[in-house]
Amino acid sequence: MTNTADPITTIDDMIPSAPVFDSIEQEREHRKQRLASVFRVFAKFGFEEGVAGHVTARDPELADHFWVNPFGVAFSQVKASDLLLVDHAGNIVEGRYPLNHAAFAIHSRVHKARPDVIAAAHTHSLYGKTWSSLGRLLDPLTQDSCAFYEDHALFNDFTGVVLDTDEGDRIGEALGDKKAVILQNHGLLTVGHTVEEAAWWFITMERTCQSQLLAEAAGTPIPIRHEVAQTTALQTGSNLAGWFSYQPIYDKILAENPDFLD
């Protein structure tokens, strides 16, 4: 019998494509400015915890180099010109500030394990680190949470501050081909094929953690059925959907405080 079911309509069918650039220089500037915007957004959302937290973007020309926020500079003050260019040996190739060694130990190995990934985000956000202490994956309780259904992992080998690239390798292995990994007793890490995508997955994963913590505190939540969760994941969890979901946030932070572009 022929299957006459209608094809699944996704967000990808309704939105424009990510930009294409005429030169490496133009693409590099775009990535750095979008990366700087993420720190302003994360500061606004309260994801900062002292000097902890880092977001990185692979350089468009030097695939084994990434741009990262400088150690000790508040997220709310980071500008594109402040970003450090770091190679996979931990050398600062460009930039005047110190490097967070935990950022290098984690991100250099994640970028190495996932050559398809452009950006990775990790902070010690409140609900993410709280949920991580439970040592569990997130359940498909809401439409938004379905973006992570069967597409996030758990790293359950916390050994303290990550300063060793061996642990970074284990985090990369745990992440596998998924968009996010819960670092038990530590927090969340998300990745994306654009800076915007990695940032959006972090924002919405943090909120998903908050939502599930609230639901479980209130009672016994009812999860979405497996087949429906899978369909919803296809509809809302694509790379392009992640990129597009960040655009209104970028427009707002740009209007409020555009000096991050400097």
C-alpha cells in the first residue's frame, strides 16, 4: 500500500538561508562580530559566573584555530577586537589578553572531534548546571525541548576544572554527532554550524532545563510521545532553525548596544 502521508513541514521551509560571503576577510569579520554579540546576550540573560564560561568560533581560513573571549573580561564588555585567536596547541596567535586554559582544553578538542562544527558555547548558567547535577538527559516535555530529543548526550566523568586536553577529548567523544552535551556537575555545552546556531541552542537548552526543573517540582510531567517528539525535532531542531532563531536576539542587542562590533 502506498504511503500518502503529507511530507513534514519544517521551519527550514519558511526561512531564508544563512549568508554567503565574497571573501575570507568578510566571513571572519562576520563571525567575530556575531561571536562578540553572544557574550553581550549571555550577559543580559545572566549566564555569566565570574570568569567562567567561553564561546568559540572556528576561523574560516585556519581550520585548526578558533576565536575565543579573553580570560577575565566581563561578557558585557567583550568587543570583536578583544577576541583571541588560538591554535590547537594553545598558542595565542592574535590578541592582547590572557587565555582561559579551560576554554582551550575543552574547545580545542571539541573543534578537533567535530570538524563540521563552527562554534561551541559553554557557561556555568544556573539552570543548566543545576540540571546537570542530576546526571540525566532532558525529557521531551515541551515543543521547545524536542529540538534536543535524541540529539544531546551526557558526560558523567566530572573531575574538577577542565585543564587537561585528555578530558576535552572525552567531552568531544561524549558529544559525538549531537548538538549538545550535558556536563554532569558542571553545565551545558552546545555546538553549531554557525555562531548563531550554537548560541541559540545554548539559550533554549538553558530554558529547557529550567522548564523541566519547574515541571518536576510541581508534579509529574507528561512527556510527549516518541513519534511526536521525533517529528517535532525534525520540524524545529535543524541547523538552519537554530541560526534563524538567534536573529531577533542579535537585532535587539545590536540596537541596544552596538559597540561590540568594534
